[in-house]
Amino acid sequence: MMLKNLIRAAVLALATVTAVAAHAQDAYPENRPIRLVVPFPPGGAVDIVGRLIAPKLSEALGQNVVVENRGGANGTIGTGIVAKSAPDGHTILLSALGSITIIPQVQRVGYDPLKDLTALTQAVSLTLAWVSKSEGKVRSAQDLIRQAKAGATLSAGTSGNGSPNHLAIAQFNQLTGSRIAHVPYRGEGPALTDLLGGQIDLVVTTVVAAAPFIKDGRVVPLATGGSTRAASLPNVPTLQEAGISGYEADAWQGFFVPAATPRPIAERLQRELSKILKSAEVREFLTSRGTDPVGNTSEEFERKVRSEYDKYGKLIRAIDLKLE
């Protein structure tokens, strides 16, 4: 009798879970707006992607999707807001990798990105490029490596301390034994401005930010940081090709929801976002700006997040990264 009661209880519990999941999927979205939180100011690379995707996701879900910029503290403020939001699918995060895989390992941010967030899909991959002034003292990838290994005094600007751009320089120094000086700025724009003004020798930047300067010839791309050449810069070698074995540094953006979001809701959001990212219109818009759309599965994106978290954790400890 006891065994029958246990079996009956188990069946009822399974039926309840199934019914709740089905209800969550059927009831979603509710008749209220969905927040797409971008933890950076308007006009930046993440905001551009968010505002491209939001109206298309709104159409797919039949509910208004509103972009909400909650910038500050390298993206950790907005990311923390989402991590603590109600897990009902009405708050979605679009963040860059820094607030997910780098900053939480250096500072107290009030959330655990691996436990408090569920990865939906990688939105885009952004190529990081090493660029110099067109008449600068570094003229090619091989020239960069040769000068750096020879101990030349070189400085490289980035969008800030703890950014993937910053750690791209740290990784270069670690693998080559060089000492390129990192110069942090409040964004890629100011760094590129100082490069043109001759205050620094190099900038490690996303291709998106550097594209106008590359197009008009004022800036020369020396190398990119990915494992393969960037589609937008097919004639520019990777640093691996130039001779730095094991070097890989790029940037990405991805969609997340609070960890306790019902699985049917998370799965639907993943499907809709992936479909949007793979549409011809969105792909054309993004690739023309040096950004590669992805739209992978939740499992694939989660593996990438954990892998990047481990990779950057080792690099952070190796260079003893400290942030104010």
C-alpha cells in the first residue's frame, strides 16, 4: 500500500510540474511590456543591437518590448537588476561579456553570473582589432610582435580597465613576454581620438568602433584577435597567423534571463531570438558593421560563458588584475 501511495504521489507531482510548465508557456507573455535591459548608455555597441532586436521580438511575441538603458559600473548595475528581477520572462538582459565573465571575478557585484542568470543565446561576436595611426610607428602585425618582443616602448588604449580589450593586451604580453602599456579610456571613441592625436601608439578596439576611421584611411588595422579572420576585414591576419600561438581574444554580447525563469518561457525566448538573429535583414545590418550575429542554442551559449569565465579567471589571476 505504501509503495502504491508513493507511486501515486510521484505521478501527481509530475503532472503538477507539467501542468505548471504548460500554463507558464500558454500564459506568456502577459498583457504588459517586456523590459530588455541594456546595462550600458544609449548609442553604444550593445544598445545598437538591443534597439535592432527589440521591435522584432515584440512582433514575434505579440507584446511590446521596451529597451531600458541601465548603465554604470562596467555593465554590472543593469546586470544585477536583471539577476534580481522576477523570473517571469518580462525582464531580459542583453549584456557584453565583461559584466558576465570578467568584472564579477574582480569586484563584488551582488550577483553570481553562473548561478543567478540563465543563458538564452549569444547575440553577436565582435572582432577585436589592433589598430595604429596610418603613419604610426607600428605598420603590421609582424612589426607589432617584433617591436614588442624587442622591448620597444609601446602604449595601447582601450575602452577601460577590466574590458575584454584590456585583457586582450594582457594576454598578448603574457604570451610574448612583452610589456605594452595599457592606457584605459572611458570608451573606444576617446581612445581612437588620442591615437589620431599621437598620444598613444595603438588601440585595441571593436571593428564596429574603428570602422569609420579605417574606411577613411586614418587608422590601419594591424591584426585581429579571433581564431579566424574577420569577415569585415578579410585581408587582415589574426595574431595567431602572425605567430602568437594560442592567442584568442574577441568580444561578444548575449541574452540572459533570471535563473528561475520557467524553462518553457526561456526556450521560447531562445527560439524567437535565434530566429531573429539569423534573419537576412538582421544579418545584413550587423555584418555590414563588423559584427557577426550568432543565435546559438542555450546549451552552446552556456558552455561558452563558462569557458570564457574560466579563461578570463586564469588570466585575471596571472596578471593580478585590480580594479578601482
